[in-house]
Amino acid sequence: MNSNKSTRRILPIIVVSQFLCTSLWFAGNAVLPDIIKLFPAEPNLLANLTSMVQFGFISGTLVFAVLAISDLFSPSKVFFTCGLIAAAFNLAVCIPFNDVHMLLLFRFLTGFMLAGIYPVGMKIASDYFKDGLGKSLGFLVGALVFGTAFPHLLKTFTGYFPWQYVIYATSALSFAGAICIRLLVPNGPHRVAGQKFKFNSCLDGFKNVQFRSAAFGYFGHMWELYTFWAFLPSMLLFYNSTHPFAALNIPLFSFLVIASGGLSCMLGGLLSQKYGTKNIAAIALSLSGLCCLLSPIFLFTSSAFFFLAFLFLWGLSGTADSPLFSSLVARHAPEALRGTSLTLVNCIGFAITIVSIQVINLLAKEINSRYIYMILAIGPVFGILALLNKKTDHV
């Protein structure tokens, strides 16, 4: 495993495994119309179902950070274990029950175990690819995006089958991804033996201006991204409902728009090698922020072409900066706590998504829905200001 050839083949394995396991993330959202039929008295099920996965992920990342799991133990073994357990919790939502709280509990537990998959996958990549980390994480986060979108595609192809088939399939994929990592990806050559978590030392990373700039940029990015993903099917449904002759396939276009962000992650990682990580991140964040501001125009246009073109532009720009922020965080984190630092920043970022999702859900009932998504521009503006800090110009 010391040869360059062996190391090069590791990245595709990590990418594929990340894709397979993160297909669990939006599995519940993909079958939401079917689940709503089981709980018709739950008007906020979309926001709550998504938020519970995010809350589970936040809780998991916090626990993983406090215990320094991915630094003290083999990251591959952590990924393997969490992938199997997450698959089981995902499968549990197929158990017939009448209490919606049980459904939310299993989605929470699935999110909790995803904390041992997404940030740990980035930790594994950083242990193998110290140089060119932006490109490596571009492919890795691209796999996350494809994994997130994939349940919508499954729903498209299994539309004539019970909704449980989507859950069965995503659990099987997670199981396969966990096995791949365990059998084919040992500890990386750049892995540094970890140390026990120390709260003060973990926060010391924020004293580093480059680390702080990257983290705050990521936080602004997260305010927008998952809320856009969560409400994307609603945007498509609204367009169909307001245009009598429109018949957009909601699961299919939900998949295509979200999955397009996977391509931009990979492209952003490649471009960052030539034009600079911070520069590409700032361009992507500016474009997605512009999409938020222009949403009152293009989400309510009568042209299906411009409506879909706008959604694809938003999907492409909204994710292109994600691996770049992670790369900057990993680069400037304390070396012995790199995995913990990535996990902690993920934890804060996903906590922000819960606030954003609930804010949009609540305000949609109070103000003109035409302008509701402009609120998401707050995140990109905040992130750009963090990136434009002159002290980080050399990053």
C-alpha cells in the first residue's frame, strides 16, 4: 500500500463507498409523499423529517468529536461499523407503526451514524492525499451529493412498487459501501496517531485565521444548501400545480438537479488546483447567493425551460464550494486532530441547516412565498465576507 499505484486506486474505492453509504441521507425525503399518507395529521413532516436526520448527524458528530473517534481508532473500521448500523436504522422505518415519533427517531439514529461516514470519509482521504487534497475531496463530496440524490432516482424507477423498496435498496447500498471500505482501504500513510479530545485545544483551531475563514465560509454555504435540497421537490410540485399543462417528473428532476452538484464538486476540485481553492470557492458561493436573490423571478416564470435551467444552475453552484471549504479546514486544522476538526466543523455546519430549514418552513406560512428563498442569500453573503478577509489572501 506504499506504492503510488496502490494509493491512486484508493480514491475510487473511497468515493464509491461514500456514495453507497450516503444514499441513506435523503431516503426518507424520496418517499415522503408515501409517508405523508400514513401520517396525514403531520403538516410539518417535510421539515421535521429532514431536520431529524440533520439533528442526528449533529449529535453524532459532536459525540465523535468529543471522543476523538476518527483520530483514536482506525477511520476505516469506524466507517465500516457506522455504515452497517446506519443501514439497519434506515431499514427500521419499514416496520409498521402508528406513532410518527418512531419514524423520526429512526431517521435521527440514521443521521447519527452518518457522522461516522461523511466526515470520516474525508479523514481517510486526507490520510492518503496530503497533496492535492482539494481534488480528492472534490470527488469525495461529489459522491456524497450523488448519494444524497440517488434515492430520488430510485423512487423514479420503483414508482409502481411499494415505497419500502427505496429503503431496502439504500440499506443494501450502505451495507455494500461499508464492506468495501473495510476490505480494501487500510489506514493511510499520512495518518498521525491521535490524542484524546481536549475542548480547549479543539477550539484553538479557530485562533488560526485561515481555519476560521474556511470554517465560517462553510457555515454560510450550509445555511443555503440543505434547505434548497429539502424544498426542491416542493418547488417542482408548486410549478406543476401552477401550470396546468406542466407534468415535470418530480423525483427524476429532484435527482438530476441535486446530482448535478456532484459534477460541480469534482470540477471545482480540479479547477482549484489551477486557480486556487479560495478563489473557486468564492466564485461558487457568489453564484449560489445570486440564485437565492433571483429566485422570485425564475421560480415563478411561466417557462419550464428557464425554470429548470435556473434550478440546475443553483444545483451546480450550491455544492461546488463544499469540498473546497473542507479542504481548507483540513489543511489548517491541528494535524493530530484533523479528523476531529473536520467532524466539529461539520457538526456546527449541519446545526445551521436545521435552523435554516425551520426558518423557511415557518416563514413560508407568514410571508409571500415568492420571496421566501431570498432569505437563503444570508449564508453566501456571510461566507463571502469570511473568505474576503485580507489576512487569508495567500490561501
